[in-house]
Amino acid sequence: MKPFTVFLTSGRGAIANGVAARTGGKAAAAIAALLAMTPLTGASWAQAPAGAAPQPTMPIKQLMETTITEASNTIWNAYDPPASDEQWGALEKAALLLIDAAKVSALGGTGPMDNEWVKQPAWKPFNDAMLAASEAALKAARAKDHAALLAASDVLYPPCEGCHMQFNPGVVNQN
């Protein structure tokens, strides 16, 4: 019982002490054991080693369906000037999502053709254009500049359409 007592007096022991007071000690012992097995640094066990290049965790198609399509549509559908801070905030969020998605799609994906696509000479210019347009949309949203947002929207469309035509022709204009 001595190691348990030492654990309860340091680090995460306050959690277990509070549970012990409420449950008579049995649940605290289980929680203390679990907490003792977790790193005190807050680092995740699933993290890549320091210096390792990030690896994709999903197919590019899934990234498109879960992030890029909705975020780009949010920007493209801002025909009228946003009337509230919430609307500008939604546009800012969409631009941030597109920026991060462009950075992820540059790595490839886990889909059957993803890693071949990113090696093609046309992939990087399409992806870089999406990133630049997304950054322009973010700047416009933060400045609440509707004209600049529309300009960014116009710049965003051609690389999306061009990339789809070259790498996934069945997807073009399916919204």
C-alpha cells in the first residue's frame, strides 16, 4: 500500500483522493492504477516519434467528403455580404478548414490512388492554388471584406474543378 500512498500525494493523486472520499476507496484504487499507467507529460501514445514526417490517416476522397466540400461550399455560397459576426465566423472557420485540408492533401492519403496522385506534376499546383485561395478567404473573412472574399472564391474554384477533371473526373459538378 505504500506505493499507492506515494502516488496519491503527487501529480494526479488529487483525482483519486477525491474519488476515494466519495466511494470508500475501491474506485480510487482502480483510477489510481489507470492514472499511473498514463504518461504525466500529456503526450499521446499514438504520436509519431519526434522528427517523423506526418502520415495521412484517411483517403483523400474522405477528406474531400468530410471537410473540403462543405468548407468550399460555405465560401462559394457567400454571395451576399454576411450580416453578422456569426456569419463571418463561419466563413473564417471554413477558410481555416480548407487551409488545413490543403496541407493534409499535399501528403497524399490512404486511398488506392492517393499516393500516385500526389506524385503527379499537376497535383502540387492544384493543391497550392487551393491553399493560396483559402488563405485569401481567411484574410478576407477576418477583415470582413466581402469583395475580397468573392475574389478568393473565384480563385478557389478553378483548381478544384481542374484537379477533379484530371484526377477524379466523375466528381466534377456533382453538388
